[in-house]
Amino acid sequence: MKTDLEAPAKEPLSSQDTAIALEGVSRSYRSRRGPVRALARVDLRVRAREALALVGPSGCGKSTLLEIVAGLQEPDEGTVSALGRRGARERLGVCAYMAQRDLLLPWRDALGNAALALEAQGVGRREARRRAAPLFERFGLARFERSLPAELSGGMRQRVAFLRTLLAGREVLLLDEPFAALDSITRGEMQEWLADALAAEERTAVLVTHDVEEAVYLADRVAVLSPRPGSVVAEIEVPLPRPRGRRREAMTDPDFARLVRRALEALER
Amino acid sequence: MRRYLLSALLLAAFVALWQLVASLPGVDDLTLASPAETARAIGRDRSLLASNMWVTLEEVLLGLAIAVALGAGSAILMHLFRPLREAAYPLLVASQAIPVVVLAPLFVLAFDYGIGPKLAIVALICFFPVTVNVLDGLRSVEPELLKLMRSLGASRLSTLVRVELPSALPFFFSGLRVAATVSVIGAVFGEWAGADKGLGRLVLLGNNQLQTARVYAGVVILTLIAVALFALVTLAERAAVPWRRGGTAG
Ligand SMILES: Nc1ncnc2c1ncn2[C@@H]1O[C@H](COP(=O)(O)OP(=O)(O)OP(=O)(O)O)[C@@H](O)[C@H]1O
Ligand SMILES: [Mg+2]
């Protein structure tokens, strides 16, 4: 297997292969101590049904980038499109966004929280719950449907938040450090769980993470951002078939280790 | 449980002190009725007290209901329409500065001796804590939750119903607790300004007629009403906001 692909050949992508395209995207925030440049001229493409991991140092604009793609923000400069939709409102309609925190409503049980994604689109409460229920079975949350968020473990809360994101029914999944708040053991379990979920769902996914190993384990391609203001400094293909089995075993693969090293080098450059 | 025990002890100590002061030489029955005399008055005048209590209770409960409906309603409107909030908030604060004691007789002049002016005064006093707390509650929702609703494609109304109103519930109950306690005072003011029945009037009358024990009996019952309302609101909050066990907001 050929692994060490050098700087991803900018293969001409036909527009139908491209799910997400960012061109020259810049974004600054106003703060009390003058403007903060979060992103500087980001160019990035995500192929349809590809899983892209976005890694970069803290504060380099990863969340900002994800919110821009999601249509929750507009860039100051540059263009963004998701499935060909250019306006923020249109992008909102094709992207499902999962924030760094689980953001479950404490008064709703787990099933009700997942069903919120359907209710927000006008589906009735009972019908929404009925439609959300099979996913609990499928993604290892059976019997926890009626638990309140406070009664769930951190990992389970994160799974519920992910199911809510899936139930939004959008083509594009944007996941912002979904495991950042978890301890390392739960984190490992959740990475395997997400790998299976992403393989089963076949959607375009962008996953933000701090963790290079997580990125290589879960994604088809890893984009490395520079420190603030963020811009893409390297794109690393991960030509290993997904899902990649048990995490511990996947990580012992020499190809895997080499890719992790390359990503780390790009990060530290 | 221990909390209640302490409260009971404190109350007992207070009653004992009261009894002690009342039995001091030089303190006559007209100045201060002892707890024992007050208890006797409650027993003796129980039908009189009861019939007047129902009148006052009706004023309090209806006035509170009006305040809750208007207060929560205007808080929601002010939340949804920012210009309205900016315009109305100073007026809301100003309404609190109105000396109700002065206003009460005018209300009675404007309306009559009936229940109308009492409701107006109770509602005026209770409106503020309800409105301000509900508004704070609606605005306290984490921006990230609003972002989530936006990304899920929720309408403004859907976000209000599914996220903002439930988040505001604990705040609403905080406001209601304050409102419940001051509502009794409002009803008494209303009756003082002009009424032919009610505990407030009974107390005023008793004062004029030097029936000190009856005055104290009325005051004790008014206090009990306020405490009972407070407890009722707390129970209702536990039932309505089970995800925040016993917690109070704001
Ligand atoms: N609303 C805002 N107002 C002002 N500055 C902001 C705002 N949001 C983000 N920033 C700044 O922009 C920069 C990028 O923020 P962003 O949250 O996108 O980074 P990040 O890569 O997601 O960080 P982390 O890894 O810590 O989550 C940071 O320096 C941050 O302080
Ligand atoms: Mg972030």
C-alpha cells in the first residue's frame, strides 16, 4: 500500500465531488484590545462523503472555521460553499453542527434531547421521539432513553448530542472537538464508537480536534492549521480504509505512526 | 429537617420573648396583646376572622394571577422585541418607585369600595418582581444554546418554547416567591384605603376600637397567609422544575 503521499496532489475536483469549498476565507473579531485575526486566507476543500479532520493549536480559529462553514457566521473575506450553497442561511440548511459542549437541555430526557433536532423542524413531539428511538438502539444507548442528562455519563451525553446532530438529517456533519471534555479512557471508547458511526452514516464530515492520533484514526484526510491567524499549512491523506478497527491496534500500524508524525511535524513547524 | 427544627426553635423563642415583654409591669393590654391573648382572640373571633380572611385571600390570589399573567406576558414581549424592552424597562423600574400607600386612596376614588382597587394595587406591587425575573430568565439562556437551535433550523417561536421559556422557569418562581409575600401587604394597603371587609380593614378597625388582641390576631393570620403562599410556590417550583432540585435562581 502506498502511504506516504507527498503534499496532496491538488487533483482537479469536479464540483460534484466537492462538498465544502473555502476560498481565501478570513475572519477577524473585534475585542477590547483591538481586532483579533482568527483566520487568514484559508483555502480548503472537502470531498463528498469524506471525513476531514482539522487540527491546530488552541485559539487558531478551528471553531470559527467550523461555524463559518455551518452558516452560523459569515467570513469577512472569501467565499464559502457547502453542497453548492453559498449564503449563510442556505448553508445552515445543509449542515449539522455539534459544538464543543454537549448542550443538552437538562429538563428533557435523552430521547427528548435527540428528538429536539426533529422538533425544531416542525415534527410533533411524539412523532419526533418515535423516529429518534431506533437510533438509540443502533448506537448503544438503548435503555437510556428516559434518563435525564444529569443521570448520564459524559460519554453518553456526548453520544446523545451526536445522535441529535445526526437526526438533523443534514448531508454535512460538523463536529467541534466532540470528545474534548472526556477522560482518556472514555475518549478512546468514543473514538471507536464515532469511527463506526461515521462509517455507517456515509456523510461528509469535518471533525475538529486537538489530538493528532484521533485525527488520523478517524479521518480520510487531516488538514493542519497554523497558529492564529489560522491558515492551512498541510493536508495529509490517510490512505487506510475506514473504519480502522480497534484504536489500539490501528495505532501500532507503522503507516499510522508515520502519518501521525507527519501531522505533528506540520503542527510544530 | 434540621432546618425546620431550627426555624421552629427560633419561632418558639420569639413567642416566648413576646409573652415575656407583654407580661412586664407597665405594659398594658391596649399597647401589646400577649401571644396567649392573641390566641384567645383567634378562638373567640374565629368566624369573623375567617369570613374576612376569605375576602383578603381572594384579593391576594386574583391580584397575583393578574400580575403573573401581565408580568410574564410583558416580559415575553419585551424579550422578543428589543425596542420595546429598551423603551419599557425604565418605565417598569419607575413603576416600582410609585408610593403605593399614596396611590391606594386614589384608586379607591377612581373605582369604588369593591374588589377592583385592591386587585389593582396587589397586581401593581407583584407585577415588578415577576416581570423582571422572567425577563432575566429569558435573557440568561446560554448563547451557545441559541446557536444550537439556529443550526437545527428552529424558528424564533420554537426556540422560545423549547429553550427560553423552560430556562426562565426557575427565575419565574423566584419572582413569584417575592410577589407572593408582598401581595398580602398590597391587599392590606388596598383595604386601608377604603373597604368594608377584609383582614386589613378588620385590623384597622380593631386599632381604632382599641381591640388590640383582635389586631394581633389579624396580623398573625395575614402573616400565615404570606408564609403559606411562599410554601405553596416552593412546592409548585419543585414539581415544575424537577431538574433543579430545590435550587433557586438569580
Ligand atoms: N466572539 C468572539 N469575540 C472575540 N474574539 C473571539 C470570538 N470568538 C473567538 N475569538 C478569538 O478568535 C480566536 C479563534 O477562536 P476559535 O474559538 O475559533 O479558536 P479554536 O481554534 O477553536 O480554539 P480552541 O482550540 O481553544 O477551541 C481566538 O483567539 C479567540 O480568542
Ligand atoms: Mg474551538
